[in-house]
Amino acid sequence: MKRIALLGMPNTGKSTLFNRISGASARVGNWPGITVDLLSAKILLGGHIVELIDLPGIYDLHGFSEDEQVVRHFLTHNPVDLLVVLLNSTQIDRQLSLLLQLKKLGFPIVLALNMADEAKRAGITINTESLSTALALPVIQISAKYGDGLPKVLQAATEIINQQQAKTNPQSIALLLQEENEIEHEMQALVQRHVQIPATLNDDTTDKIDKLLLHKWLGLPLFFGAMFILFQLIFTVGAPIQEGLAWILDLFRAQLLDPLFAGTPHWLSGLMLDGIYNGVATVAAFVPIIILFFLVMSMVEDSGYLSRAAFLMDAIMAKMGLDGRSFVMMLMGFGCNVPAIMGTRIMRSRAIRLLTMLVIPLSLCSARLQVFIFIIAALFAPKHAALALFALYVMSFFTMFLTAVLFQNQYKNTEPFILELPPYRFPTFRQIVLRGSHEVKHFLNRASKFIILGVMLVWFLSNFPSTAAPASLDTYAGKIGLFFAPLLDPIGINHELAIALIFGFVAKEIVVGALAVIYGLQGDALMAQMASQIDWVQAMSFMLFTLIYTPCLSTIATIRNESKSTAFMWLSIAWSLALAWIVSFVFYQSARYLGF
Ligand SMILES: Nc1nc2c(ncn2[C@@H]2O[C@H](COP(=O)(O)OP(=O)(O)OP(=O)(O)O)[C@@H](O)[C@H]2O)c(=O)[nH]1
Ligand SMILES: [Mg+2]
């Protein structure tokens, strides 16, 4: 099978083009370093099936951050038939060097000058025909985001692929190092001859917005204010939808499923309804919130505001041994910890990478958000609900900062921090939908993998041995709860909650499903039952523990893979468990001491 790879500097739109061509939903964002691993898709090109590969961005071929190594490794070990090199048209005067390097290595290349729309607005004109002649390869201006110029790229690619016989193996990359100066000169000459760049760029909207958003005093308050409003929005819009859906699913059971299973053996209806249906339905009710959450995340990621956040927070983060990029990874962790941990690959220094990886699992990911929304709705008065959730977000930041401060001497960072600020961009409707659907698929995939099995196991543990009353202390679940009681009593966690916590270790998506199964209830009835058994202090302690202890097995596996150290993985687990217990203990005991 023929193979085409997309290559270019970070944030030039490779994944956008990849999605356009293949119909895939690779993650796109206005931040250099969104893609950190290879992604491939099969496409039909000129009657052949071709493998298309989306690569992480690289600044040049000698880079030694992990994502750059991924690219270099790929290029040296996997013959490609064609490279589609993407450059940002508005930065062609700086990015052309990468193309020249690749050309020197002898790859067949189609050059796609992306972001034609932005180049036009900035008044940059590129003579693609003369540039194409000078470079002796096809040069096409495109706009991957809006789809302009794609047919031409595909046509040029087809022609090259059809002509070729064998795959090309690149020459030694090391050879290139000596030719650096030459490339620099060649680039300048090409730009002078074929590109017109106005003395001052016309596109100054970004500068104007930045005057305000990067303001010395206003910048940070504006940023946190904006984040607060967004999360508030998700909560106020999402919570009623979730409750409505839970109500419908409840009704469905009462009207349809209960009568349907009325004649079946007790264990069967128990497993199917109290086990699987209650567990899955309780989780399913959260799908709209998850969609909403990722829509908002995708807009923030695509706007370019993340890079500003990195810039604004850099000085503060440096005091904790981290930098602006760590902060952005922490924010990405609010969506899901796994890609955030992988995103640290753009960091070159191992020390700061490890420190950032230690911190990320403490960020309040969407799976934990689900647990909190549920518990808060059950145990807090509506007027306190938003405050409780906000407190958890503050706590999430606090524990991250605390962890960084405590461990910064173990992981000393020496890497200077340089970050380019991309222009502000609006996501298109298409991009939002693509991202939203991707996240929903991801959520359902995880949910179906963990939840059905998880809730079945929880149901079994809390209903057997059959002589015991369901969910009582005589069941297996009760016994497990009793076993952990000496540890969990001092933080106000009873044996029902303990089981949910144990299963939450696998994935937080299980927690509410497990609660539904343990109590044998769902929707309002479940909430009422929980409210009668625990008070808000216990609930808060439970949420703090859930927030801080290890997020899920996938995160652990990712930490292991990215750090390439089992010891570091255990450190991460042990630290988060210890910190969770200490924070819950301090909170619970002080609240009780104060008479709550
Ligand atoms: N204006 C404009 N923006 C674009 C275009 N193509 C992509 N973008 C935006 O550029 C940003 C980066 O796009 P990505 O596709 O994530 O870039 P990438 O090259 O895959 O980036 P990395 O994976 O980080 O190397 C996103 O905000 C896109 O919406 C385009 O043609 N015009
Ligand atoms: Mg990408």
C-alpha cells in the first residue's frame, strides 16, 4: 500500500487537513503540539487505497523533544511515497527551511501552503507558480479549515504516486546538519523572489485583543473570570438536561421494563434492572453534559486563548518549577487526563515533563465532573450547588500547585520556555461538531467498556451471598467496606461509598453507576436515599477524595508509558492516594469539629 505523510511545523493545520481528506476526527486545536503521536487513515486516491498519516509538528529535523523524535523515527524507519508538507502561508519566511531540509533528503513532496485565508487578510501574496518552478515540486495554496484548494493537492498527490515505482528511503538526516547555512540562504532568496510580505501586517485584530487579554494586571483575572463563566454555563445548562434525561430513563424502566421482567426469576430481574439498567442509565444521563463540556473545551482550544494562558501564567508557574506549557496541559487535563499527559511530549527536559505528569492527574477531568454534578445535585441545596463545584475546581488547582511546590526540587527544570502566540481563530461549525462527536464516541466507548462489567460486578458484590440482605454489611461488598473501615471512617466514608471508590480506581465513569447499583435505585429515588444516609460534609469528603486519588487505569498506563518508569508510576499512585486521604481527613475532621 502506498503511504502519504503530512508533515510541517506545529500548528500549521496538518490534522485539519487530515480530517478533511480522510473524514477522521483527529484532535485539532490552536496550540502547537496538539498531535503528539502518529495517526493514520486509509483513503482512496486515484483508484488506489493509500495510507495517510498525520504526524506531530516539528520545527526542524534535529529537534529532540519526544514528539519530534516520533517524526524522525517514522521518517527513518518507514518508507513513504509522498510527503505533503504543510506550511503556514503567513509564516512562509520562517517555515520554508523545513521544506528545504526535507527536499535535500530526497523525499517526493507536494508543498501545501495552508491558511491562505489568513495570508490574504494579512496582505501576503505568494507566487505559487514561480515558486513551484524554482523548487521543482508542486506548490498549492490551500485553506484546510475551509476546504479551499484540496482537490488540487489530491490531484498533485495522485500524479506523483502513480508515477513512482519504489518507495523512497531518506538519506541520512545527520548529513543535513552541515548544510544548515546553505538552507538559510536558499530560503531567504526564495522568499525574496516569490513572496510579497507587506512591511506591516494588516491583520491587527489579534494585537488589539491581546492588548486587553494580555494586560499586565487584567490578563489573569479576565482569564479566570472567563473560565468561571464557561464552567458555570456548562453546569447551569447541563444539569437540568441531565436531570430531565434521568427522569425519562426512570420512567422508561417503571413503565416498560419493570412489567416486562415481572415474571422472571428474582436474580435475573435484579441483575438486568437494578444492576445493568440502573448503572448504565445513571451514567447515560450524563452524555449531554459531556457533549456540552467538550463543545466549550473545543472552542477554548481552538481560539488561541490557551497560548495566552500559558504566557500569562508562566511567571507564576516558574515559581513552582513548571512553565506556561505545564499550565496548558493542566487545563487540557480538565477534559481528559490521558491526552494531557501525552501532550507533555512537547517538553524537552525530562524533569519538567515528569513534574507536569505528576500534577496533571489532579485536574478535575470530565469523568470526575460527572460524579460531582450527581453528588452535588443529591446533597446540596440548589443555591449552594455552584459554590460547591467551584470549590472543587479551586481545590483541584490548589493540589496541583501544592504537588509542584513539594516536588520541584526532585525535578529541576532547566529548559527555557519559548512559545509562539498564534492569532485568534474562531472554530468552524464543522470543527465543533467533529470534536464533539469524537468525544462522545470516546466517552461511550470507555463507558461501555468499564461500566457494564463494572456494574455487574458491583451488583454481584452487593447482592451476594444470597442469604445477606442486599447492600447490607453481610454482603461481599459490605465485607470489603468493613475491611477498609479503619481507613475510611476517619474521613466519613461509609461502606457503600467505599465500594464506589474502589471501583472508581478503574475509571471514574463507574462511580455513579456503582452507587445506583449499590443502592438499587436510580434518578430522584437514588438521590433521596443518599441524602437520607449521608450529610453534605461526608459528601464533600467523598468528592475531595474522588478528585484527588488516581483518576483511572488509563491514566496510570499513560503515565507508565510516557515516563518509561514503573517507579514513577507508583510514586504518582501513592502520592495521589496519600494526598487524597490527608485532604479529606483535614476537611472532614475540621468540619465535624466546627459542628457541621
Ligand atoms: N484560518 C485558518 N486556520 C486554520 C486553517 N487550517 C487549520 N487552521 C487552524 O489552525 C489551528 C491548528 O490546526 P491543527 O490541524 O491542529 O494543526 P496541526 O498542524 O495538526 O498542529 P499540531 O498537531 O499541534 O502540530 C487550528 O486552530 C485550526 O482551526 C486554515 O486553512 N485557515
Ligand atoms: Mg495535529
